[in-house]
Amino acid sequence: MKLLLTFAAGMIAASGFAPFNFWIAPILALAIWFSLIKDLIFQKRIIGSYLFGLGLLLPSQYWTGIYVGNTPWLVLCFAQASFYILPGIFVRRKARFNSFVFAGSFVGVELLLRTIPFTGFGWSRIGFTQIDSPIAAIYPVGGVVFVSFIIAFLSATRRFLPLVIALSIVGLANFVPDQIEQKNSIRIALVQGGVPELGLGFNSTPKEVFNRHLEQTKKLSTGNELIIWPENSVDIDINTNPEVYKEIVEQSVRTSSPILVGGVTKSPDGLRNQSILFNSKAQQIYTKRYLTPFGEYLPLRNIAEAVSPYAKEITDFAAGQEDTKFKISNFTFQTLICYELINDVFRDSLTSDFLVVQTNNATFGDTSQLEQELNIARVRSMETGRNVAYVSTTGVTSFISNDGTILQQIPKFTPNSLIGQIDTVDGTTLTQDYGKYLEALLLIPSLLLSILRRAKK
């Protein structure tokens, strides 16, 4: 019965993600998980922890198979659930410091999620669920990693003093001096043009996605200092289609605004997913560096093609090598393209005046993936102290302040443009300065403590 309850606890944890956004649920779920496994024998701790992971991942990542079938979704979830056995290995029956060991090993779980296999898939990290909770104050101080640790520690501790210390850390995070200095504000237009159909065939009619975004842009007047289109908004190679190039330039000249577009271009190395800034002409280019496994490149291609007939439709992309800081008159910005949002390494280098996130959610239909990705962008805004211009083909296009608040938004699947002011800032957060060390500082001592106590016994 306890083992079945661990699976149920995982499902409770999943309700912390969109569409439910019950931020308290992961805290309660981890408390149930810890209570169920702490007194079990080793083998049952492992099984119970695996079932918890499965209960968490299956509902929170169901959208990964929405158009490619259930097999890839199930393979992903059943494989990633094995990472959750880590607390089952290191938590010991009736041992002191179990709460610290549990929290530290849970940091290890989420480290594995975001790094392996291949480039990892850390989408369902519990640390992303607290954007609307009081614990969100920790994001600028310790980032997603420390949020996950605090949640796990609060869930596991049964002693008064450690509980007070953990809650005090959450409270004091609100009073840490702000290292971010606000400068001025600029006017930006975000274009959500839509697609002809949801799914993998969103761009099956050449230029249709481009024309939809062009149509919305033609409705814009002058006065914007930047116009931003989403990822894949130009669904035909700009380099080999001069007419498309010309039309973007014409709109840039007409509106007296630089236009940032997203498109796929061909190169000798393969396809490239790029952000291209037009200012009378194509002036600056960023190439996506963190490619999506099984979406933009296919690891273990022979096996993947045997598992899913859709695998043959995937053409490998070439990754970019440079972080581009776009410069326009008196401000700079950096862009992340979709999947790059979940890479903590990129977070620490986001030091421009504001952040742009370009994404194409058409391939995930009307699922919770849209809102889950938006919430990750909100977390990144707090971690970096940057205001965010978040723009999608289908939704949910938004302006996000650097405290994670959604300021303006276009409803999903509604073609429109969004005009707003975005504040430019300077400086870095504590998370950006020191966050990269936290996983090692929290994980290694907790595991060593468990190993040493086991050896002593």
C-alpha cells in the first residue's frame, strides 16, 4: 500500500505545474514521499522513489507525445523516473540528518533531469513550481536549485530548529539588497501571428506562418523601438527567398523600428534555428545553441526511427557557438529560443538590458506546455533580474516584469500584437554570481553524510 501511495504522491506533486499551478502541492507531496520511504527497507525505498518519479512525470509531461504518439512520452517518463531513486538510496531508516540528506539528494535528482541523457530534459523540476508562492523570493538569491532544496528540506524536517532556520531563509530572502539597477524604459511590440494548423504540420504551407506575422506587423504604426516575432515565424529560408527578406526590410523602414524575427536557415553544417535582427537590413544574428533532443537533432537515430515512424521526419540542426548580445541605439538585449530556457548555464550570462524569449508552441497544440514554458520564463526573470519580452506563435505572448509578474498578455491562439513598455536594467543577481556552485555545495555534503554514517554503523 505504501508503494502505491508514493505513486499518488508523485501525481499530487505534478499538480504544482500548469494547468493547475497548486504551488503548495509539491511541498505536501514531497512530505508524503519522505514519510512513506524513510522507514522502509532499502529495496522498497528504491521502488517507492521510482514510483514517485513516475507519478510526477507522466501527467506533467504528457504533452510530449501529443502529436508523435504515446511511445516517446512513456519512454521518456519511465527512463527519467529512475533518477528519483537517489533519495531512496541515501535516506536511511531512523537516521539523524535524514531531512538534509533527502533535500540534498533531491537536488541530485533535478541535476540528473537537466543534464542526462544527451543534454537532459529538466522541464519538470519542482524548482519551477514556486513562482506564485512566498518561496519565490529565493529565486534571485539561490535560483531554481535552492528553491528545490528548500522545498525538499521543509517537506522532510520534523525538528523545530531546522524548520525555523529554513523558514527564516525564505523570509530573509525578501530583504536581500537588490543588485539590479533600473535604467530607462523602451517601447516594444510583440507579434503573435498564429499558424494555419496546430501540430507538426504547422508550416506545411510555405510562407503561411510568415504571412500571418507580416499581416499583424502591417497594423503597427511608428513609435516602437523594437518589434519582435517568435521562433519559426519566418517559415521559409530568408537567405534563399529575397522576396521575404524584402518584405521584412520594408516593414522595418515603414515603422522606423528594428524587427527581430525567428527562422530556420540552411548552412553547410546543417539547418540553423536563428534569431535575425533587421534594421533596414539583416544586421545581427543569433543561432540557437542548446538544441532539443529528438526535436532538432536525433540521438541514437537508428533506434529512434525503429520506435517512432515520425523520427525519420526530423532533420538534425547545427548548434550555434556564440552568445549574441543584440545592440540597438541605446540598449542591448539577449534572446533565448524555446528549449534554451531550461538551461541554467545560459541564465548566468544574461547580462543585457532585458531578455527576449522566442518560442513556437504550435507543435504542442492546446496543452499545458504553453503555460508551463511561460512559468519557466517567469522564473528566469526573477533569477536574472531581467524584464522579459516573451513571444510565441500561438501563445502565450506576454510582458513579464523582473519580479515574475505578467504585466500584459495576448490570449493563446489569438493573432494580435502586444505593445508595452519594458524597463532596462543593469547588474547581476546573487543567483547569477554564485548559483552555479549550489548544486555541488548542497549535494556533496548530504551524500557524504549519508555514506559516512552508513560506514560508521
